[in-house]
Amino acid sequence: MKEPIRAKKHLGQHFLKDENIARKIVDSLSLPCDALLEIGPGTGVLTKYLIRLPIRKFIALDVDRDSIPFLKNTFPEAAGSFVEGDFLRLPVDEMMAGNFSIIGNFPYNISTQIFFKVLENRNRVPEVVGMLQKEVAERIAAPPGSKTYGIMSVLLQAWYDIEYLFTVEPHVFVPPPKVKSGVIRIKRNQVQSLGCDEKLFMTIVKTAFNQRRKTLRNGLKSFQFREDERLADLFTKRAEQLGVEEFVYLTLMVKTD
């Protein structure tokens, strides 16, 4: 069967064609949900189920100008919900008012950027259900000590509880990607403040993982730290061995004066 829209390589598009997986993704979303943003609806395989949910406001946002008229024609009852635009560029306030959850089959080439924008709006985004490259999904959900644990793992886990839900094989997409996909769900935790300079926290995390093969003593030598017994022990470890609380502690021990 010929697809109604051709996937565009430069947009990183791979259209899901398996209805069972589409339903499974939609069923992973927590309800009740007051407002929902779908990123990259494409041919509407998730959209057809999302528009049936009891949601006050639903917006499906796609940067592909071919997708929007197709979706409006296919789902005329929800025509006002389809918006052409780039999630990474549009101000959140122009898209949604108040709190909103996010769902989507995220283009592989921008999935990490999507989650960075979620972090910027963490007090307005209580939940994200997303399908992305399996390797990236596993990295986000990885615990400390794992080889895949990294910058995004720490930053997201500081503010969200994360679950790796299931793996999706390449053959259920048109065109099939060269890698497997993974579906994750992140839910906002109860943390309102890390209790430290959050910009410095991000800098410490990024610097430590950019030197991940080195111990923290060498990886963070560009910073000046206070003297402390616990700090001496942490300095013998590598970045992937530390959890969020330990990175917060490192941040608090930096000399800023």
C-alpha cells in the first residue's frame, strides 16, 4: 500500500505503520490529561487514537508542510488541532497554555534537542511518552554505573522518573530505519529545586561526561573545590558512577568566590 505522504530524509521521518504498536504507545499516556501536544504526527497513526481521548486541548505539531493538509483532510473533526511549526523554535506559550503532556514518534535527528526543551519547561510538562532511537532511549533511562549512562540521563533523572517501556523493530516503519526504536515514558518527580546553582550543575555534569574516561579529579580540574573527605572519595570515581545527588553535592562544593 502506497503511503499518502513520502517520508523526507532531511526531516528524519520514518512513518509507523503498525496499528498495535500505535495503540500501545497511546495507551502508555497517563490519563486524565488536560492538554496534549503531539510532535511529528506524520500520517496520523497515533493521532487517530489521540483525538478520541478526553483531553481539553490537543495540538499536533509538524514541521512537514505536506503533513498538515493531509491530516486536516483525514481527520476533519480535528482540523483545528493541526499546526505547522517547529517545536524546537516555537515559544511554548504560543503552542500551549498551562501545563501539557507530550507524545510522539520523535525524529531521530532531533530527539535529544526535544528533551532539552522539555527540561527548560519542566514545570509545565508533567509527562512525555516518546519513541526514539533505541540507543538514545536506553541512555536516557540508564542508571548510574551503566556504560550508556550519560549527560542526558543525569539531567532528566534530576527532574523526572523514567521508564523504558518497550522496543520497536525497524520493519514496522516506512521506510524502515537502520536501527531499532525504543519507547520511554518520563514523569515529573516531586523535586522543585536541586538546592544548588542549576546552571553550574549542568556545567559540572557536561564537563564530567566530556572527560568520562578520566577520574573526576582530572575531569573536573578546571574547577576549584573546597576541601572535604567525601569529595576526596568522589574524585577517585568516573562520571558514570555518580547519581544526581552526588552531582548536586559536587556543585555545592565548587568555590564560586
